[in-house]
Amino acid sequence: MGLILYIIIAFAVSFLFSFVTTPVIIQLCKKHKLYDLPNDRKVHNIAIPRLGGTLFMPSMGIGVAIALSIMYGGFQKNFEITISTFLMIAGAFMIFLIGIIDDLKGIDASHKFVIQFIAALFFPLCNLMINNLHGFFGIYEISLWLSYPITVLSILLIVNAINLIDGIDGLSSSLAFLILITFAYLFLQLDSTIFSLMSSSLAGAILAFLIFNVFGKVGKNKIFMGDAGSLFLGYVLAYLAIKYQMYNETGVYNYREESLLISTTLLFIPCIDVIRVAIFRKISGKKMFDADKTHIHHLLMQSGLSMRQTLITIIAFFIFICGVNYICYPLMSKTLILVLDILLYSLFIFTIQKSPCTSKHHK
């Protein structure tokens, strides 16, 4: 069993802590009237408690800490927490804190972006970056002058993509759960203790949240994650994705040709969706952060699907993209696979937009 046992322990402890504590957060939100209020961007029309995501960081920390303490008492294995891990914790706390402030009082988008930018800078400052494109567009190793901005822009993209796709019950959290479970497995294959435990522990917290978010009753035990949760999830996913594809001659991982493709595949749907929305807002003369209903989940609901059907459809499309890339990897270049993904996504969006209900909605 080895490391798998401790991965399960981290998952279970985090799940139980989050599951037991979430009702307390719900009551706290009700007492102090801390609600997610309806607006032009949101699909709900009733005020819902919004601080469920505040449990993600403590749940993950407790799950990892207990798993490691049990590991030291029994299964002996050497591992080290590098400076990149400490900096990730500092950056994650900054993101987490700014999310809480936004949930409680609201914060200007430009101020929030500055904090995200500073937190993103921690990655290249501790030598954790995208320094090799692994054959995408025929490019392999890239210079530091390109690596730094590509890394920071990628982090900002992922963080905001996970935040902005959090528009219906269970969507952002379900995608994050599947991605984290995958990373737990991938890092397990690399015998990377701390990152497997991080991934599984955070997945446990998300699963507990999903029970209340998707199956909770409005006015009783339903809760949203809020910006504190979605921004924190985005930051951790960006960290794990970049960590997984990272390679250097003194690193702990051997060069893996497929690693960047895997990270790209797992985060493709939220990232390509926010890119599409940003481009079309620019073309339409709108501000980048204007509230509208043009994200993938909005379009599916406008086509006549219920919220639950929309969630299932996007999750199925995520699994489909992952399956296509897995099958195509031995058959074509990574660049062609990325182009195929973009074409499949474009066809998916085009089909939704051409449905009678969606067309009528936009007239």
C-alpha cells in the first residue's frame, strides 16, 4: 500500500473536517447575512451563503499534516518541503485572503489583480516555471526572458479561469476535484509524497463542499464557495500544473515529453472558455470584467438545459477532451492535439449558439 494509504488518509481527514465544519460556516453566514447576491452575471435569483471555500485551505492543511504525522510514526520515507512549497503557501494565503475580503466587503478588480500578480511572481522567483514547451509548436527549451512572462500569465489565466467558471452549482468544484484526483495519481507515479497528499487532501475538502453546494436545500444547508474558494483552487491548480511539467537538470523528475500536454489538457476547458469570452468582449467593445452571461455554462442553460444537465454536459465534455488527447498522443504531434482541442471546443460552442433557444435569447 505505502503512499496510497496516506493519500487516502489525507483525503478522508480533509473530507471529514470540511463536512463537519461547513454547517457551522452556513450558520455563521446566516447570522451575519453574508450572502452571494444575484446580479447580471449570476444564474441564481436567491441570496445564498457564500463562504464555503474558506474551508479549502485549512482542510487541506489539516489533511496533509495528519497524514504526514502518521507517516512519520509508521511508514518511513524521506521527503523534503522545498522553498517553492513555502512560497506557494505564502502566495496561496495572499490569494485566499484577498478572496475573503472580496467575499465580505467587495474589492476593486484592479486591486485584486495586483495581488494575483504578486502571488504569481513567487513561482519564477523560486525557479518554478514553464521553461520548456515540450515540443509545442516545435519549441523545446526557452529562455528565462520568455519563461518568466509565460509562467506569470499562465498562473493569472488559470486562477481567473477557475474563478470565472464558478457560475453554477458544482461546476468549478467538480472540475477541480477531477483535476486534483488526476494530479494525486500522477504525482504518486513520480513517488512525490507532498504533492500527492496536497492533491488528495484538497480533493477531499472539495467533495465535502460539493455535497452541500449541489445537494443542499436553499434556505437550509446550501452554500457557495465564494471567491476565497475559487481563487485558492485556481492558485493551487496552477502550482500543481506547473510543478508537474517542470524539469531541470537538478530537479527530482526526469524529463517527460507528455507532461506539459497533460497539464494543458486538464485545465483546457476553463482556460479556453475565459480566453474566448475575453476576446469576444474586446471585439464587442465591452470591458474585460463586465458582467454578462456568455460563459460556456450560461450558453448551455440558454439552450434549454437545466443547471444539473449543464453541469453533467460540461463534465462529460471535459472527460471527452481528456480521452481524445490520450488516444491521439501516440498518433500526432502535441501542437495538432491542441489545435484539435480548440476545434472541438469551437464546434461545441457553435452548436450551442445555433440552438433555437440560445439564438432566441440573444435576439
